[in-house]
Amino acid sequence: MTKPVKTSSEMFYKDKITLFFLLNIEINCKDQFCFTNFAVRNIIFMHKAGFVNIVGKPNAGKSTLLNQLMGEKLAIVTQKAQTTRHRIFGIYNEEDLQIVFSDTPGVLDPKYGLQEKMMDFVKDSLQDADVFLFIVDVTDKAEPSEFLIDKLNKIPVPVLLLLNKVDQTDQAGLEALVETWHNRIPKAEILPISALNAFNTEIILPKIKSLLPENPPYYDKDQFTDKPERFFVNEAIREKILLNYDKEIPYSVEVVTEQFKEKEGIIFIDSIIYVERDTQKGIIIGHKGEAIKKVGTDARLDLEKFFSKKIHLNLFVKVKKDWRKNDRDLKNFGYR
């Protein structure tokens, strides 16, 4: 047992998160001696904490669900596959609860270095979860990920299987999917939801809480993510590129923020957009710079909302040839 730390009339035993109240009942003094009677009340304060990893195929709605559960836009969201490249922690806190959500890239068959690194994040997430949220897009008619199904069946961890976008199917179709997925992952508890429309998402947090172990918090209670400010700047800019450009351009882009400084209530940001070829640089900039100007304006508005401060954003475009296939470049961009 660890040594108790006294705070006024309270003692906290850190190993059990047990709160002891020492209540002074009566003081009797006779001559030079005082006798104090204490009533001791032991209140067990149970705190749950654990890691909840969100997995699924590309575009299943993983990032949308993370944002919905957190009440914050932590992960960028677009209709394009492979929008999420990194593993992002969202830390949800209540008085007696801490859930460390982990959003991951969609599971795919990697074809080049960047995609291989993205799948490394997914593999990491399969090692450290207390609960899995496996998201399935009910509108996706393609074959499911046998890799994920096999892993989730073998790992001795509870699985909540979330049938997402149920507003886009009928009752008969939903019932058929429930039966199909019950046969694929028998141990999973299946919940129909719509992450975008917040349908049935209110039942997810209580379900998770019931499955988590009793633990002290892993992070400070005022922390809501593991990522630094610059990461969210990079992602906000990349989201606008995904939304404003087509074909291969969005997938050839990486964003690096070189300056993030606050002065007199204004955040000054300098960010570089890296592309793989000179022709892509011209497309990103656009005619008379109009295309990149729109990206900058859209990103700045989102960042001002996120940071609740005025933003001064400068964007630059540089070429880094074939960076998606270069191990050194990938490592420098944070893909270990």
C-alpha cells in the first residue's frame, strides 16, 4: 500500500483510489491533555479507464464516430477513402471514467510505403485495446476484411460491432446484416447506429463503461488528445485539399507546419504543402493562386474555431519527389 497523502481532512490511497474521510466528532480536554474521537468513513470511489480502439474499412465512419463521441472535431472527415493516415487518441473524461479512444486508418491492402506505414498503425491498435469498436458500413457491398475478422475473433477483448449508416437501409436488410455479422464474429455485441446523424450513439459510452476495467486515469483529466497543435493544423489543411482537389492530388500531399507562434492573441502559422511532382505543385497553387487561396481560407476558418483564436496562416508549396515511397521521407513526416 502506498503512503497516504493528506489533504485537509481527506486522505487518498492512490493504489485503490479509496477516499477516507476523517470526521472530527468530539474533542474533550482535561488539564493539559486533549482526547479526540474520530469517526472514519471509507468510501470506495471506483474509477474506470481503458483503451478503446476504433477499427474498420476505409470510409466506414470511424472518424465521424470519434468526433461524435468526443463532442470535438479531432479527426478530419471527407468522403474520400484513406482520409485518416495517423493513429489519433481522443481522451474522453468523466469524474469516474476515462476512455482513450484510438482512431485508425482504414484497413486496406498496401501498395506503397505510405500505405504500409498506415497499416502499421492499425496493427499497433490490435495489440493494446481493452475494447474494440468495429465499424461496418451497411452500404458497403464489397467483401469484408477477413484480416480484421480473424484478428477480432482471436483477441480476448470485448468487441462492439457497430452497423453504421443504418438510415440508408431498411429493416429487412438490417436484420439480415445482424445475422450475417453474428455468424462472422459470434462474441461481438451488435449495435445499429448512424454516426453522422447521432442515431443510437448515446448508448455506446455506457456500453463501453460497463466493459472497461477498474483503473486510475492514464492521462491528466484536462487532456483531450495526445497530438500537439501542429498536428491539427496539418490535418485541417490536408482536409481542405482532400475536399477541393480530385484524382491523385490529395493522396500525393503531406503538410508540415514549420511555425506556430502566438502573439497578442493571434496565432501565426507557416505551413508547407509537399507534393511529389512539379505538375502537382501547379495544380495545388491554381490559376493566379486562387486554388491555394481557397484552401488557406477554408483551413483558417476551421482553425479559428478549433483554437478559439484569430489565425494568420501562410501556405507554401514544395516538391519532394516520390515521398510516399521513400522511407526516410516517411519517417520525417511522422510515419515510423
